[in-house]
Amino acid sequence: MIDQEHLAGRGRRLLATGVDFVLVPALTLVLIMLTGVVEHAEDYRSLAWIWKVFGLAVTSYLILNGYLLWRRGQSIGKALMGIAIVSTATGEKAPFWKLVGIRALFFPLLYLIPPPLTVAPVLDQVLIFMKGRRCLHDYAAGTSVVNRA
């Protein structure tokens, strides 16, 4: 179990998320332009373009953060803020499949779900205000975010 004093502060987590929130969409837009995924008006007639853009967003996230997640359990934002994702049970770097599969792939899918299930992304973020400072995706992946020395 992770000591409360080692948990990353909510402010640092928010800033780290903010950095990633700027970088990932920026690269996603570049990839959209390079691939021409939504270049023609016909692309908008079906919802397939949403899934293509989502795939490019996940690709962008992995291009930017994949190596850091694999080696250090960090995104670029987390590295800049001096925090990292660890296994709650062991305090060691969390398994890569959990970082990508649960935290980076499954939970962003919740943002594509129509109402009334849109409460899930809100709940994901609100849980950080509880004592353990863990979001819903942290509980699902068995992870915590800690300060790095």
C-alpha cells in the first residue's frame, strides 16, 4: 500500500494532465491532416470518422508517451511534474498493459458513450478528491500516482 505522503498532489496531477491534454490533441490534429481521415464532407455522413479519429488519438498518445510509460510509468506531463504511475499493491512501476489497455485505451472510450452513461468520465475524475487521491481508472488498473524523488 502506498503511504499518503508519497501520493502525488492533485495540483501536480492536474498540471500533468493539462500538458498531456495539449500535446496529444495537437499531434492528433497533425495525424488527421497527414492521413486525410476527415478530409471530405462524405466522411461525416457516418460515425466511422469518430472511431478513426479516436484511433489516431490513441496512436498520438502512444507516440508521445509509450516509451516513457513502458520505462518509467510516466507520460510527458507526469515526467515534467515529477510524478509517476505505480502499482498500488507493490509500489513498483505498473505493468505496461495496464497503463495502455486500461488507463489509456478503455477509459477514453467512456467519453464516446452517449448520455446517460456520460456520468462515468465525471465519476472517473471526481474520485481523486477522496482520501486515496485515485481516479476511477486508477482503481480499475490497480495503480496510484506518486511523487518521484
